[in-house]
Amino acid sequence: MFNKEELKKLLKEKNINGQSSLNEILRDLTREVIEVLYDEELTNHLGYDKNKKSSSTNQRNGRGNKTVHSKLGSIELTPPRDRLGTFDPQVIKKRQRDITGIEDKVISMYSRGMSTRDISDHIDEIYGYKLSAESISTITDKVIERAKEWQSRPLDSVYSIVFMDGMVLKMRQDGTVQKVTVYVIIGINLEGIKSCLGLYFAKNESAKYWLTAMNELKNRGVEDILIFSVDNLTGISNAITAAFPKSEIQKCVVHQIRNSLKFVPWKERKIVANDLKKIYTASSADSGWDKLESFSEKWDRKYPHISKSWKSNWEELSTFFKYSDDIRRVIYTTNPIESFNRGIRKVTKTRSSFHHEDAVLKLLFLATENIEKKWSMPIRNWGTIYSQLTIFFEERLAKYI
């Protein structure tokens, strides 16, 4: 198997400058791995190593020829044979002509958070062969093209609710490990099914940045979004209003509470939190505002920043009040993103940092595919929610239903 320096030398010798020539190298690499696995299996079957003497009546008997199909194209193999014809290889069975599953297994392990070293050790455990980290990275890198196609795929014309929030990861940039934020956009369509619409690397938080993201959604076919549920991100409201002027915006109440309690001492945090709860559990926006005024009178002397922040964002914090409890529970927080992020963290926790954006995109895309497999059913009480949305947004939905 090639080490890193050998790979560099080989790539230079073979003049690898495109997908076709890269596939040729990958086919050679795959063939080499399979041939070694074949030999290990035959050794285990016969009970003695190659070139060793044995009293067994069954011995090695040359090699055959076999062509198999892989995602890299056709691969010519030479499976070893035994004299008695009792050898039944498992890595690729006798009549098996398709080996795409081998590559899929590596990608599947990678998508579930296993590091390249873990995958290498796992293959070593099963087959007694050490597949290098470079080889595994090469196999999984094929996902990047698919991830970029997914990132630009066409979307539905209308989404009932769209959630936006971010997660912080570590990535090596300019020789140092730095924190980067990847923003996630999750949409609920008119059938109540969730899907991840895109993953965006934040260069900065600004109205211009968010407007670019909004325009990308429009370029991919989105014509209307009924309600946005978002964190209080810099410039996000202006960008949404510019791209989707009819959309309603609900700022995440949970994030607002967290930010409010950030500078409250632990001994008073529970009391302050209970008083804030009276605001967002009020029966109406007017009642919620009254509770906010009462909170302000009680706590402004100690924590003036809390009521000031709630009041300045009240218009977008109070959007959910006009809806029923079923809709309120869905939109008052970016909870679907929080749940999604927990799923992502399960597969990123094994990596202290990423080397570049493509490495992040590759893993997050694979993890997203696994998460979305569980999103096959409409969200809870969707029938009730949908019937109310068709009343609230009757004119806007008329062309889509």
C-alpha cells in the first residue's frame, strides 16, 4: 500500500490532472487492496502461509481472472485458487460481479463519525490488512462532488416554515486552529416533511452575507416562505425582508432567554427565568407586553439589558402569539436545528479540527443524509397546523395547493 510520499510520487509520475486519470489510480488502489484480502483469506483457509511447506493435500493452485464492476469502473482481478476447489472467498464471492458495496462500507463508517484511523483499525480487525488513512480519505473524497451537487439542488417552490441557526466547529486556517460557524437551514414543506436546505460557512454575519444566502435559495427555486424561525443573527431580518418581503419572522425565544440569563448570577437565575416565562407563555401579544413591563419594573435596576433587548426585538419575538398552540410550539424556537446539531456533533466529536472546508462539507453532508432518513413522516399534528396555515396564508398559498 502507498504511504503519503509514495502517493505524491505516483501522482506526479502518472500526471494526474483530471477525474479520469484519478479514477485509474483509484482502481489500481482498490485492486491492490482486494488482492491482499484474497491472499489473506486463502491463507486462513489452507492453514499455512504462502511459500511455507505443508503436509496438507490442498495447496495453492495459481490464480484465475475475474472482472468486477465498481463505482470507479471495471476492475480486473486475479483471485487465487486452491487445488481441491474448496476455497470460497468472502471479500468478493465467486459469482459476485459488483463490488460497489465495499466502497459504500467505508463511506458509511466515515459518515457515522469513525475517524480514518478507526476505519483502518476496523478493516484490519476483520481482514488483517491495514488500509492507510490516505486511502480512506481518497475513497471518502468522492463524496465531495455529490455534496456540492446536493448543496445546489433544486428546492420546492414554497416552504411553510424555515429554521436557521449555526454550529461552531474547529478548522485549521493559516496554520492555526480557528473556530468557524456553519449555518444550517432546515425547511418544512407543505406536506410537513423536514429537510436540510443547505449548509453555509459564515465568513461574517451581516445583512449582505445573509442576503446572498437568501438569494441562493431563490435561485434554487424557492418563491415563498411563510414563516422564518431564526436566532437573532446580525443582519438576518433585513436580509429576509429584502428577499422574501411577505415572510413573517419569529426570533427564537429560547436563544433570547439564554442571552438574557448570561449575566445573571446563578443564585437569581431561576427567579429571573420564571419571570421571563410569564412573558412568552402569555395568552396574547398584548398580555405578553404587559408581563414584560412588569418584568422591567422589577429587574431593570439590576439587569437593565434584559428588558431592553426584549423590547427592541419584541415585534419579531411576539409573532407566534397570534397562532394556535400547535403552531406556537413549532415556531417559537429553532428546536429542529438544535436537534439536527446534536446529530451532527455525534459524528464530529471524534475530530479535534478539520483541515479545510471540503472536509467539513464531506462529513456534514454524509451525517445529514443519515439524519434525514428519520424525517420520513410529517411533524407532529401537521394536519391541524396545515389547515390553519391555509387560512392565515390563503392568498399566498392559492397558487401552490
